[in-house]
Amino acid sequence: MKILGIGNAIVDVICRVDDDFITKNNLTKSTMKLFFDENEFKNLLKNIKIEKTVSGGSVANSIVGLSQLGDKVGFIGKVSDDEFGSKYEEGLKKENVEYFYSKKREELPTGTCLVLVTPDSERTMCTFLGTAGKINEDDVSSDAIKKSEIIFLEGYLWDEGEPKKAFDKAINNAKKVAMSLSDLFCVDRHKPHFLNLVKNKLDITFANEQEITSLIEAKNFDEVINFSKQLNKLVIITRGEKGAISIKGEEIIECDIKKNLKIVDLTGAGDLFAAGFLHGYINKFTTKECLEKGTEMSSKIIQQIGARI
């Protein structure tokens, strides 16, 4: 198997809302808020019209993208044996992703992410992790990890306790480890742990400019470049309008964004960028070609609703 993704198995529920809805519910536009109270989360859902329901989760989106590009991939993520859990599994199998998890009835339901798309195409996420956030080392197959060329992890999954043990088991059994920092919220919540991962455990780090700037508390982008050069590992940074950049030691390669796109929804832009880059990487493209493939994939996804092409 080329790449095995390990991440939150979350069903994305996509809805269009206006800016007032974001303000009224005390949400911060373009970020992700975690809900720990199931009833509070259900109340949010009550007042909006659902446009689309799709098997999601950041790394799962990347893995599906890789499968669509013809790569042999698998995924590990925890769901419950409920309606959303069954939908989740079906969604992955339909996309030729091997799912290394046997679902059973859990105390908590399958995780759900409410993706609120405002008229400016920004997306604000409200996530109730449910059983996805309870992943433990028993849920992670050492065998599947050892048979993969690369494992791809997400910052969203990292948490103290059981998820950390699952992470450690995955990293310790892997040939090569890639990870996405996922979200500014995750970086700020787990800064020392993420910094340790980036410095000592990861072979490839994906981040956007905001995330990595916060991680190392940089004053400007030059500091980010210097930090990344010293790591001497592959660091891939997306920079919105400024395109994307790859840094490994002294090798710095940049790639521009595609122009004149009709942007509909930014959900999944980073996930599909990672899919395109990793597709290039495992198929021995040059770094520049990897960046271009990532840009091509993210350009496709932002011109439609949802995080699956």
C-alpha cells in the first residue's frame, strides 16, 4: 500500500449560512470550534438547511483524493455502528479506499462536522468528535502501518491520553511519517507537542502560513523559512494568494496559485493540496511537480461545494 491515512472519521454536513448566523452563535469565521456537548451541537443543526452529507475528516479527504489519482491507499478512523458510521464506511469503500477498522456500537455516536459556508466562500467548522476522538492504540493496526510506504496523520486527531498513544504506535511502526498541522486552533492548543513532532518525529510536515507562524511564534515569514531550513526535513507551506512553498535544507521551491478561478467553497483546499503533493511524492515527481499537482487538486476542489472531487 502506498499511503495509509489515520485520522478523525467524521461525517461532513455542509450548509450555507449568512454572516449573521456565525455572529449570533458566537463562532469565529474560518476556524474550527469543538463541541463537547451533544445537545448544544444538535441545537445548532436544528436551525439550518443541510445541502450535502459526505464522509469527511481531513486526512480521509486527502486519502480519497489519492485514490482518485490512482494510488493504492487505506484509512484508519473510529466510527460507531450507527447510521452515520455505516454511511461513512460505504463512502470510503465506494472510493476504493481500504478501511482498516471494524465498527461496533460505541457509547458515543459517529463524529460529525458542521461545515458552514458563508457567501464569501469561507468555511467555519463546528465539530462534535463523538467516538472519532476516542481512538486508541488497539484501533491502529501495526500490520497495516508496516505495509504502507508512508502514513499520513492529522493534527485534529492528536490529543492527550488514548489518541496520543495511537499516534505514538503509528509513528513507531511507520517507514515514513507525514502530518498536517490541520488548524490554528489545534496548533495553539498543542503547541509544545506539535513542535516536538515537527522537530523530531515527522518526515513531511504540511501547514498553512498561519499555523506554522504560530507554532514557532515567528515574527515574519523569513523566520519560518530559517526554522524549516534548519530542520532539514520536508516542510510544505500553503500561503493562500501567495501560492505554496517547499523547504528542505537549502532547497526552497515555490509554486504560484492558479488564477481566475470561480471560488465556491474553500472546504478541503488543504486536504486536496496534500493529496496532490503526496501523489507526486510517492510517484517520484520532482518537488516542483509535487507542488503543482497539489495546487491543481486544491484549485479543483474550491470551485465546488464540499471536500470531495
